[in-house]
Amino acid sequence: MKDCRILPMGISDKHDEDEEGENKELEIKDLSKTRERWDRKVEFLFACVGFAVGYGNVWRFPYLCFKNGGGAFLIPYILFLFLGGVPLFFLELSVGQLCQEGPIKAWQKICPLLSGIGFAMITISFLVSIYYNIILAWSIYYLYSSFLTDIPWVGCHHPWNTPECYQWNATGTNMTGVSPSRQFLIHNVLEITSSIDQPGSLNVKLTVCLLIAWVLVYFCIWRGIRTTGKVVYVTATLPYVILVILLVKGLTLPGAANGVLYYVTPQWHRLKDPAVWIDAASQILYSLTIGFGVIIAFASYNKPNNNIYKDALTISIVNCLTSALAGFVIFTIVGYMAHVQNKTVSEVASQGPGLVFIVYPAALAQLPVPHVWGVIFFLMLIALGLDSQFGQVEVVSAAIIEYYHVYLYRYRELVVLVLCVVTFLLGLSCVTQGGMYVFNLFDSFSCSLSLLFLVFLELIVIGWIYGAQRFANDIEDMTGHPVSFWWVVCWKFISPLMVFTIFIINLVQYKMITYEGESYPTWAEALGWLITLASIIWVPCVAVYKILTSNRSLLQVSEIYEEHFFKK
């Protein structure tokens, strides 16, 4: 199949008809000739790093490293970085730069029959955008609370505290019950109900914070990469400045050394556990944010001769080094908390929102001038979330504009505004009193199995349908740099096997969704699977539509490829 590509019995009859009826409009605006460009190469790099480096680097990787053998975990992690992470990142960057299109039109060029991949990517980014901004809203509320004279997650004298609340002290005594930082999150911030069946009313303060978060996102992307390219100078670099500040401070705290040792000490026997290898491979794929379509869109704004291979290596390695740096920062504080509470590091270590909204704020409150440390930390969380969020919203809005460019290219600001309003309204379901259950539902189903499925399909299309060697040759023609046969082997064999294995294991080990140990009702579980299918369903539906509406044969020879694909 090296010289043959699957087509929908025609390149795209609908688009051919559109072009015939819209020649005048296309003369006014030809996107292929007037595509936006990054003003500077560094803006592209910052945008990709900012999108890839998110909350998972801070609240998931350090815990996985600690749980899966400390320093020994880095062996499968680095191995899978170069077997799967970098090849996949290189693939998506190359697709975007080669096609000079967003994910929908890029996959239409490469394999029209399976161009539903592009629609599915946009759907995943849209679904994640709905709930991801909720974390930004929490961070904004915590930032506001950091300026209060009486820090609300410290002490048991607040109206929301219950008799189970305890106050940490230097001796580590009187430590039974619920921490004040946890009670602040549950009873004040979330005002959480007992189940998803009880949504309660809107949480006013979080609704306001969510609105602020969407306003920030809007003004980061309302003029496309002209504004995005400038915003990332701040959002992509500020987290590193703050991480270094927190690391320096953390290393001076009592117990910090114990935390770091727990984090990095190799437990070589853990490498015999297959779960360690699965965690390493999964973290690589999710950390590099492959499959969202954002990397493809960002790369499409590059000049065609840009050295995409160098960029893929640089961004992937920077992302993973950031995870390692965040681990040192987190575990200096975790070690300090273990020292203060007279516990072991394993008893204090946590992951997810509990780490950054319960454990970390409580630790910062024990430091001198806690207000300052709170402001610094939550500014970092806002910066981490903002560039990841506006990357997803940008790719959705750009896809809508590109797909209907004849009508919408003059109205970018309006399209972005409408998209932000729609996602804000949908996100209100996550800021009700039962909103945490909705948030957890979205988080569990919107980009887990569906993302693995899409990434695997990407590799099948490039490696076996379009042809990995042909793809490598196209990259060489585009950039002037030869592509090693190693990447062809990865795209055809190694990376698909890795992704498929993770997909099957996740499917086999699937467990009913729970929150804080409580199971969800059947209707919520069913809704979760509908969220998963909302993206995957595009692939077969588009394929069937292409077959039914076209008049050409299913398999087309290379003459059609030459006619309709990249103009060299």
C-alpha cells in the first residue's frame, strides 16, 4: 500500500461542489496563500511547551514516579519517551506543517476516508475545554483567598468547619479528623452535595471565577496567533520562574531531604511489575497532549521549511524535564508536611486536585509570610492552565473558521466569543454544588480511551495507509533534512504496538466510575460512555458518508494522490 491511499471514492465531492459555487468568495480569501504565521520561532516553541506542560506535570507525574519505584520509574519513562512520545509528537508536528492546515483539513488531505480523525480531535478539545477551565476557576478563587488577612484554609474557626476539623501543630499531636484545608475545599469552595443526583444550586463565587477564566481565555486568542504568540511569553515562562522559586524555598525546609529521597530513590524490583511500564507509557502519551489536534494546528502556522524534527525533540524533552523539576518541588513540600505531621512521606503523598488544593496550600500556610507563597503558587497554576486551555479553544475556533472560511473568516472575534460563551454555559454544570461529580465524569470519559483510539488510528493511517516512508520523504522534501529510517519503524511498528497495548489494558482494567469511593448511578455511567463516543463516532460516520456520497473507487492510485495532495 506504499503508493496507494484510501479515498472516499472521490477526494471530497461536497468540497468540489462548494468550490464550483463559491469561486468569487475564494478569490477574495484564499487561506492557503494568506495563512497566519508565527512572528518568531520562539512563539511557536513557547505555545507548544505551554500547551503540553499543564496540571498533569505537577499533580500526576511526581506521584507516579514515587508510586512506581522512584528513580527506577525513569527507565521505562525515558524509554517510552523515545519509542512513542517523540515519534508521535514528530508525526503531529509534521502533519500540521506539511499540510499547512488545521486537523480537519489536514486529515482530509492525507486520508479523506478517515478524515473523521480531525473532527474527533476537535470534539475532544471541545469536551476537555468545558471542564478544564473549572480548574482555572478554582485557582482564581484560591488566588483571591490568598490575599485575605485570615487565610481560609488555615484553622478550624471558620463557619464551614465541622467538629472533625483539626489544627496541625509542631508536635504532630491531635491529628485525627479532617484537615482545615480539605474542609475549605469541600465545604467552602465546592459546597459539595452527596451525589451527582443532587446537583444543588449554582455556586456563585465559582461561577464568577469561571467567567473571569473565560474572559482571560478569550482575550488570549481573540485575534488568533497574533495575540496567542505574545501571551505565551508570559504563560509559558512564568511557571518555570515560580517552580525555581518554590524549589529553592522548599530545599531549605526541614524534612525536604526525606521527601526528595522518597521521590528519586530507585526501587529496582518495581521494574518487574507490568503496571509500572503501563503507567510510564500512559503518562508519556497524556503528558505530551497528543491527539487533541492542537499540535497539528500550531505547526500549521510554521513556514514549510522549518526544522520540525529539532522542534519535536526540544519540546518533548523540555516537557519531560519540567515534570521531573515539578517532582522535586512537590516532594520538598511533601517531605516538609510529613515532618510537621510526624508521618511518613507515603502517608502524605497525593495526586490530582487533592495535591494542589489540599496538601500544598496547607504546607504553604506553615511558611513565613504564607500569603506571598500562596499568591506565587496559584499564579503558577493559573499560568499552567491558561495556555493549555486557550490552545484547545484556539484549535476548535480555528477549525470552525477554516471549515466555513468563506462565511466566517472576517468574524474571528465573534466566532471565538460565541465559542467561549457556549463552553462557559456548558461548564456551569461543573460549578453547581454537585458540580464536582460532573467534573469527574468529564475528566474520566472525555479523553481517556477515545484519545488512545485516535492516536492509534493516526499511526495506522500514516504508517500503513498513506505510507510511513512516503510521509518521511514528504518531510524531507519540505524541510530539506533527511528523516531517519528509525522514525519510519516507530510509526509502523513500535508506537502502534505501544498505544494499542495501553488501549487494551485500559479497556480490560476498566472499573465503574467513583468519586471519593462512592459509585455513580447507572445513568451517569451511560452518560460518560456517550461522552467517550461523541468523539470516536466521527470516524465511522464520516467514512460511511464519504463512501455513500462519492462516485470513485475506494482505492485510488497515486495519480489521484498527485492531483489532490501537496503541491510540490
